Amino acid sequence: MQDENDAQFEDRLMAWVEHRWRTAFWLMFAGACAYFLYYKWGQVRWLGLSDTDDNLRLAEVKAWLAGQGWFDLRQYKLAPPGGLNVHWSRIVDLPIAGLILIFRPLVGEFTAERIACAVAPMLALAPALWALILTVRRIVHPRAYPIAFAVLLCAQTTLFMWMPLRIDHHGWQLAMLTLVVAGIADRHPQRGGATAGLATAVSLGIGLELIPMMAVAGASIALRWTWDREQAPRLRAYAVALGGGCALAYAGFASHDNRQMLCDVLSPVYLSTLLLTSALMLLLGLVTIRGRWWRLAALAVAGGIIAAFFALNFPQCLGRPEAISPELDRLWFANIREVKPLTTKPWRDALLTAWLPLIGTAGAIIAFWRARRTAQAPAWATIALLSLLATAGLAWQSRFGPQAQLMGVYGATALGWWLLPRLLDSGSALVRVGGTLLAFFALSGQIAQFVAMIPRPAKEVRKEKARALTDRQPRRCATIPSLAQLDRLPPATMLTFVDLGPRLITITKHSAVAGPYHRNGDAILDVQHSFRATSPEVAHAVMRRRGATMLLLCPGMAESTIYKAQSPNGFYAQLMDGKIPGWLEPVGLPENSPFRLWKVIG
């Protein structure tokens, strides 16, 4: 009798999961947001924007709300006197600014900013989770999406992009990626093509970080047409949505600076190429071409036309999109942690990042093979390719981590749907409980957490403790109480670390010489030369040219360790040794201040 009752309860629960998935979505979304707020509450209280991009994003929004033009994205508190040429768009600014405007009359400026910075990133989780559920219901099973949600909660690198205070564009980019996948998995050709095209256009309007993924997704839609002529409506809808969406994104959001022939943003370079691509794909979808090989040949001709158009008209964009000088690459860009391969990370960090992408890629390939004669095969083929691309990208730059883990969720969910029910139906209690837990931990990447907990060698533990003690003081430099010490001084332009600039201009009234943005190359090199040169006069000349009247240091900050290691006799090392040139005079700060500050007197 008890077994019969248990079976009936299980049937009712599974029926609820299958048919009330929209209610389940809202419960999952609300639960995730509640956890995020609990986890990040201490940082939310102090507006602890820990990333330079998040700080600059808030500074951009504040400047816009203070009256700066919609199409003027220059940050005039960086890179004086002309201001920093920012390669972003206003798309991601909209929810942040809207929340500030709603709450500012009720709770004041600072609390409104905290609410906006806490809520805005979580808003991007909603379309991402919705699209993930739709895709899993379409290509795995209508009841499999709880597994996908559980795996997603274990994808820490991905999940961090939707947490409070992560207000930069990465969470929205990931949301667009899930919408593209949902469109590809949609059984309705026009709706699926339009969804994928619009999501791609929004992604490119935000930034070009995902352009390799979007290119593969678009190519898969075209290849799907070559295999099955009945997919022509999907190709046509995708082409119209992509071209129209990109045109609207450019017309409505491209800044004055971004309307130049640039390679790092949706500029006339990429807009013209995308419009040509859309036109050719629309043409292919309209004409009747019989035979797969003839359709493949026509697609190859179209691809050749697009490649030739881009190469002949924009040869400057055939290289790296940042277009930075070799010196800037050597002194600054090559030292950025996220642009280094994952293999350069400690093995524990690399394992935590790569486990889910590897499992998910394998799962997607297996799912494609199992579905190769079904209607789900094209979607699984695309997911497998995207997973493979993102996972391989980790060997180039570790910042592929969020998208690699996100794509890994699909394949891991498919494996889980096949494996977990079999374990749960086992006659052995050990298999039902222990086997199920072990399988889920392996599929979701949680087992990597346990492996990473292997005791470290005593030497490594001592180094970690020493590093923690050393980092304690410089971490205070980004806190509001510490920055308030500087905000009491009259507004000034400060020569300081590149990575400190965005936080300084966001929290205080001061300006900075540079921020860590590739279009800011000359200003970044000014800072690099200032702190690396053996002659203090290099810094003196930079400060005169930039109008800087103060020099600010945060001893022990990560950037400072590069100067000390690579230029042991440089100006920064001299200042730390107490060798102060005569044209600088110390500025008094509270005894517990983590900063060292001087003003120019000559």
C-alpha cells in the first residue's frame, strides 16, 4: 500500500513538473534571487562593486542621468583631457538607470544605486532561465528541466554573472546566448529563426564578446537549410530578424565614437557585413534550390562573398579587434588574468572551471548521436558545436569560462536525464542514494569541488596565508570608508593605478589618468611608463600633460606587484622606499588609511 501511495505521489509530482513549468520557473527564479541576495548582502550594503567594468558601468549611468548625451558614452573622468572613448552601448544601462530613477525619490541616491546594482544583474537571469527551460523541454524531455536548473546552480563561473552587483553586460550576453539556443531548438521555424536572429542582434548590440558563438549558431541555421529545404522559413525569419535587429541596435544605441570604422564594436564595419549576410541568407531562403549539394554550394558562394567583402573593405579588422600596440600588449594586456589561458591557472581553479564544460560537451555529442535520426538532431548538433567551441576557447583565454559552463548545462542535463532515473529505480538503497548523488556531483561539476579540497602541501598553505595577510590592507582601498577619506579633498585628477581608476571615479568626485580599457591605450601607457621608469620626471611630465595634481598609491594592490617585480628600480619602487622627488608633497590622511597620497608642488 505504501509503495502504491509513493508511486501515485511521484506520478502527480511529475505531472505537475511537466504541465506547471511556468509556475516552476517563477519559483526557481525567485529562489535563486533570494539566495543571491543572501549571499551578496554584505557587499550590496557597501556597494562593493569589485570589478572594474562594474564600476565603470555605474559611472557611465550616473553621467547619463546627470545630463550627458544618449549617444555620448565618453567617460570624462578618465583619460583627461579628452575623456575615455568607451566601446560599450546604452543597452545594458537601461535597467540600471530605470531602477535608480524609480527608487531615488523614495530612498535617496546612494540606496537607489545599491538597489539598482543588486537587482539589475538578476533581471538577466529571467530570460536565461526561461530559455534554458524551453530548450530542455524541447530536446531532452518536458520533465527534465529541474535537472538543468540544479546543474546551472552548480555552474559557479556562469552563475556569478547574474549575481547582485555584477552590473556589466556579461549576464545579458549569456541570456542572449540561451535565447539563441532556444530559437534553434524551436520546432516552429519562423518563431525559432526570429528568436535566434533577434537575440543575436541584441548580443552584438551589447558587445562583440560572443561573436564566435553567434557566428557558429547562424551558420548552423544556414546548414540546416542545406540539409532540409523545409527549413527555409527558419532561415528567412533569422535573416530578417538579424538584419533588422542589428540596424535598430546601431541606429538606437551606437555612440558617436562607435560610428567610426572600428573593429571592436557594432560599427559600420560589422553592420554592413551583417546586413549583407542577412540579405544573402534571405535570398537563399526565398529561392528554390533542389538537392542538398546544390544548396550547400550556394551557401558556400554566399559565404565566400561575405568573406571577400569583409576582407577587401576592412583589412584592418582581420587581426585582433582591440588593435593595441605591441608595447601595450606587453606591458598591460598580457598581464590581465582573464585573457590568459586556463592552463596558466592553479590546477584547482582550472579544474573547477573546466569540469562542467568537458562533461557537457561529451554529453551533447552523445545526445546528438542518440538523436541523429530524430527532429532534435540539428539542435543537438549546434549545441555540441557551441559547447566544443567554448570549451576549446578556455585554452586561449580563461574568460570563455562563463559561456563554456553555460553550454555545458545542456549536455550534462541530457546525461542526467538518462542516468539518474535508472539509479533512482535501483533495488539497492546504496545505489539509489549514493549512486544518484555521486552521478549528479560528477555531471554538475560538484565533484571537482571535493577534489579541490584535497589538502594542500604545507609550503603552499604558508604561501596562501602570507598572501592573505599581504592582501588585507590593499583590499581596503576599494571600500567606501577608505575612499571617503579622499572624497573630502577638493576635486582633482589623480595619477594612480590603472585598475583603481574606475572605482575612484565612481565613488568619489575625483578623476583618474587611466582605466583598464583598450581604447584608453595612450593613457594606460602613461601610467605604465610613470611607475616603471627609473626617472621620476617621466611621471612628472605625464601629470603635467594630463592635468593631474595628485599622485595616489594603494601599496600592495595586485597591479603594484607587477611594477615591483618587473621594474624593481622604477618610480613605484622608489616611492615605496621613501625616495620622494622634490616636486611631490605628502597629503595628510587618517592614520589607518590604506592609501599614500601626494600633491604636485612644482
